[in-house]
Amino acid sequence: MSDEVDRPRRGRPRRGKLGVAAPAAAGIAAAAASILAASLEWEIPPMAKVGVTAAAALLVGVATWATTTTRPKPVTPAEPSSRPPDQWPPVPEHFTGRVEALAELREVFAARRKSATVGSPPLVVSVYGRGGVGKSALITRFGEEVADRFPDGRLYADLRGGVDAPVRPDEVLIGFLRALGVRLTTDPGGLEELRKLWLTWTKGRRILIGLDNAHSAEQVKALIPAERGCAVLVTSRQPLFLNGTYDTQLGVFSEAHGVELLARLAGGARVVDDLDSAKRIVRQCDHLPLAINICGGRLATRAQWTLRQMADRLADVRRRLDQLELAPTVDKSVRASVQLSYDDCTGMQRRLLRQLSALSSAPDVPGWVAGELLDISGLDGADQLEALIDAQLAECSGTDGTGTLRYRLHDLVSLFAAELAVGDDQDRRRDAIERVLHGYRRRAEAAAQNRWPQDWSKAGRRSDTEGQTHAGDWLNAERLTLMSMVHLARQLEMWELTWGLARAFCSLCHSLRAYWADWHAVADLGCEAAAQAGDRRAQAISMLDRAAVQGGQGGQERGRADAEWALEVFTELGETWWAARAMRAVGMTLFSDGHLDRAQEYLIGAITAFKGEEDFWWMARTQRNLAEMRLAERRPEEARQLLEDSLEVFERMGNRYSEAQTLRVYGEVLAAQARGLHRAGEQRSARDDFIKASFSLDRAGEMFKQRGELWEEARCLRAAGEVGDPSNGLRELDMARRAEEMLEALGDSWGVARSAVSLGRVLGRLGRMAESEQELRGAVRAFEELGDRWWMARSLLYLGETYLDNGGRGAAVPPLTQARDIYRSLGNEAGMRRTLELLRRAGT
């Protein structure tokens, strides 16, 4: 953009005396000729009369030729004006925020001023976004800021895009030409002729042109001048795809800017007094400036209303759009604003919008969902979603961890669509939702079977690492949406679909040991759905799913009740493989609750049953569980043999995941043996076993890390923090802390409490007794809250042992006595024996 304000303007009409007198001279000559011809009628011979008339015509022609410039024939100049045209609208009184957007526009204009050369086209900036987002306010505000850069004026037109009769380009050009001083005395012709005039009259000028609410590129193209000194600001609800245009999308307000706007309208004191309600209002307005403006206006005229009352009114989603309407016009009604964009959609796009409102509880959906709703291909459905994005009715919420694009409706648009959907054929709408639910079930089951095939059938098919990793990524991406689908299926009383979705969700969570709270909630829904469907087999499977999550969260008693019920049903139905799984589940809940003698009966029975079913994977896994119990009983040699047998099975089957799990337990057993050797004074042998234990744990941890198995990696780190190698205390402390951080991030509250035990023990070995006591007492409280009395007792035992190892015999007695009482109530003989040994060391 040139800075040469005073340079001659080439091609512009001269405004000298001749130009002003020309119309008058031609008019006088024509009048004289007319009078002369009239006055001579019937007084001269006909041939003489013709001659006089011809002479008069010649006089008019000469006068016109002498006084006419090169201006096009139908155009005459207006009176000279002392001021350039300025049609720019005023900046809204309560303009708020948009710091980033204004900074972006400044950068674009500054870069253009530096790069513009002779022959460069004018700068055209297109600001697009959903209705009510504040596009017009933004360009109005920026146009004021740069006004001094355009000494030849500012032109502005509302193109009324989106209504039934948008303004035609030729109408806009006529208005702009008149503002520039062009008097169109006759019909100037069509758009092409007006375009030529426009290019002529903007030549050499520096004019800012605002084109608000454009509907399409065709409406805008003819209005762009060719002069590099000009600039054009365009707003529209959808991208215009104009060549050479700088396009920028304007988003909704941040929470802070939304609250600021509300305070300017409703009063700062009211907002300060109830900031929480102000934030609620902004969220309920979907951060849309138009909606916030309407709320602020209502509050400004109703001093008796509190912000909480306004927020409560908006909380009723059925009436929210009514609250966000001052008048049925696009600038005073969110509903009317959305209606404009809706009217511009095709019939298929409108139907998709209405059907998507049924999935409003989901945060977003992948593109294939649109295909199911419309009963077309997934690719075609995604194209329809993209069209809704262009119409600013939907948005792409990003790409998930699987590389899939995800979409969502704007909140207020979803309410608008739900209103319209009331009039749809409800059977057809239900069929569309059912197709989506079936689509999610298929995908969830495929992911779950890839992740953990052994959970779905006897000797489940082998799954490769890539498939297992993809399944984890899929759940991470779809978790919230999948949960909403389970709830939607339940709401519609589609019980078989509810159970199927819940089953797949629980299997994925179980295999990943993640999302514990969600896992528990969905397991409950699965049990309910199976019961409602009257399917006892499905109900028993759901009971096992729930038993697993309850046991993992410290609810062993409730988990055991579910597993025992499932065992009874599977036995009754003759489902021997599922009965073996239920038997193992009962044994694990007993083990976790400290009832080791009873637990081993069930675990040994399950091992035998799996062997009879020739399911060697489940047999080896249950042997690993029995080895963990033998380790808790301080019988490491038996545990080691069981684990070596399991490792042989997993290596033969090529199951790297289960191999890594077994290597972790194997490392724990080696560490226990090393500690025993160290206490017995066999330092060299202890040193060898400490090294072997660390190697086994590091190898397992690395295998899990390569697969992205965070929960299992954290368990390996925690085990490495409990090795007890006297020469490696600081490294073990670091391992335990990293494990705690990872488990906390995964939401595993039981795992966090368990890590506190590891931290307390390693801190005790380092002689940092105050920190050790804090961690172990924290673990006691956490396990008490979780209802896990066995681990509560173990934490107390470790606290007493740590006191003893650091010379605190008196301090050791109270926690050891409490641990003894818990073990006695549980009937845990191994725990009782170990506690009594420590009490004897304490002198009691």
C-alpha cells in the first residue's frame, strides 16, 4: 500500500471550470436550436426549414463536442465535495476483547504495506465465523483504527448474506459510485459496465471498503477494486475461497472476555459479587458474544434480577433459546441468527443437523457417525459434516489419537436443532440412532478383542502389538463418546445394545487398567441392562466385569459376591470355561482381602479347570496369580517355580504382554529372595539376586514402555522401588516416585495408595523416618477409605517394621498391634505370623 497521498491521480476526471460549464453550454445550445426551429414554423419554405433545423443540430453537436471530457457518456460529475465519503458504522459501545484478532489484522496490514509494489492487487481480508460471534464488530473496530491510512474515504455495505434477498453486486456498486461523486444520469448498463466505472473511479485512490455479511464469493468479486492502495474487509458465515484473500476464522469468546462483556453490560459490581454465576452464564451462552450481549441487555434492564437467577433461567435447556431472544431479528436473537445459516443448508444437511442433536451428550463424534445417521457411506456422511462446518453450524474439534477427524455441533446450535427435531418422524429418528449405536458396538468389540482376545473366547486368537496399541489409542479417543452411547442406549431402553457396549468398554478398561471410575459406572449399567433383557449368561459376564473393577478399587467383599453369583450361574448353565474364570475371580478377591487359605483353593481349582479346557493362557495367568500369593506367604521358592512354568507357556505362545507381566512378578520374587539372603549374611548371593531382580524388572518395564502400557510400566517402576538393595536406595526412591506420579495421572487411587507403601519402605531404608512415617500413615488412611483392610494391615505392618529397623521399638508396637487385630479378623494366618514375629522383636 503506497504512502504517496498527494501524488497525481491518473485517470480521474478533471474538475476544472470547463468540466463544470460543459452541461450548461450544451443545454443552452440545444434550447436555442429548439426555439429557432419552432419560431420559424410555416414562415419559410420547407427546404429552408430543413436547412435551419440541420444548422441548429450542428450547433448542438459542436457545443457538446467542445465541452465534453473523456468521461463515459451516462456519467456526469457531482458537485465537488470537501470531504471524502465515510460510510463506516460506529464501533459498538461495549466492544470487548479480540486482542489476538486485532493483532493479527495489524500484522497482515503492516506486512502488506511493506510488500506492496506497482501492479499489486488490493489487500482483501475475509473474516468468517458463526453467526453472532462478532465479526461485524471486529471489522468496524479495526476500520476505525486504520482510518487515517485511507484518505480517500471508507465505503461500507451490508450484503445481507443468508437472507432470501441478498444485496446484488450492481446495487452495491451504484451506491459506492454515487458516494465517490459519480452522478449516474441514465441507466449505466449491467454489472460489467458498473465494474468498469468502479475500476476507473478507484484508480489512484486509497479507500477502505467494508463488505459485511457476504453470502458467497460471487457477491464479492465484482466489488474488489484493482488499486493496490485500497483494502477490503469482508465478513461472512462461511469461507468464501476468494483468490488472493487472507482468510481468518473468528472464534467465540474466552471465558474471561465473556465475563468482561457481561460486566460492561450488566454492571461490574453485580459480576464481582457473583463471579461464579457470571461464568455459568458465559458457558451457557456457549461463549457466543451475541448470546452474552442479550443476557447482559436483559440484566441491564432488570435491576431486580441476580446473576444466579439469570443463570438458572438458562439452565433449562428447553427454554434457553427463548431467554436468548430480545426480538426476532438476527442481531437480537440467537435462534434467528442460527435460522439464517440453517435455511442456507440443503435438505440432507438439515436432516443431519437435526439427527446429530440426539447425540448432544457426546463431546464429539467421528465422521462415520454422520453416514450412519443418514444411512449413506461414511465418506459421504463426513462430506455432509464438512458442509455443516462451512455453514458454521458445526466445528471440527480436532484429530484424535488414531488420526481420525472429530466433529461437534455448537451447543446453542444443538438446542436449535433439537427444537426442530421434535417435528421429525420419531421412528425414523430412532432407527438412525440405533444404527450409530450398532456402529459403536462393532468398533468397540473389535478394539476390545484386539486388545485382549483371551477375554472373549477360549484360547482367544493371537493379537499383534500394533493391534493392541491401536485399541488403547481408540479407547483414549472414544472413551467419553462411548460412555455417552452406553447411556443413550439405556435411555432408549435398547438393553441388548446397552449390554454389548458396556461389555466392550469394561473389557478395554480392564486390559488397560485405566479409567477406573468410568469402568465401575459402566459395569453397573451392563449388569442392569443384562437383567432387564432377562439374559442370565450376559448378566453373569457383567458381574465378573464389575467384580474386577470393585476388587481393583478395594471393594473385595462386593466383588466376591458378584463373582460367586456368576460362578453359580455359569455352573448351572454348563458354561465350564466361564465357570473357571469366575472361580479364578473368586480366588483373587479372597487373595486381595487377605484370606489366603481359601483363595488358594479357588486358584488351584481354576488352574485345573483351565487345563481341562486346554486354555493354557488362562492356566498360566492363574499360575502367576498363585505365585503372587505364595510370595505374600513368604514362600518365594514355590512362587519362582510357578512363574518359570508360566513364562514357558507365554514364550511358546508368543504373548509378549503376558510374558512381561510375569517377568515383573519374577523380579519381585528374586528381590524377596535377595533380601532373605542379605538378612542371613550371604552378601555375595544376595548381590547376585539383587542384580537379577533389577534386570528382570527393567526388562519388563522396557517391554511395557515400548508398547505404551503406562499402567504396567508404573507397576514395574513401583516393584523396582521395593527391591531393597542397600546399595541402590536413591535409585529405588526415584523409581517409586515416578510410579506414584504415573498412577495418579491414570486415576488409579488404589495404585497411588500402594505406591505410598513403596515410598514409605524405601525412605525407611534410607533412614528418613519422618518422611517414611508420613507416607505409610497416608497409605493406611487411603486403604481405610477404600475399604481394603488387608492392605491397611500390611501398611501398618510395614510401618512397625520400619520403626524397628530404625531403632524405634516403642513406636513400633501400636501399628503392629493394630495390624495383628486386622489380620486376626480376616483369618489371615500368614499375616498373623509375620506380625507376631515383629512384635517379639519389639519386646512384647
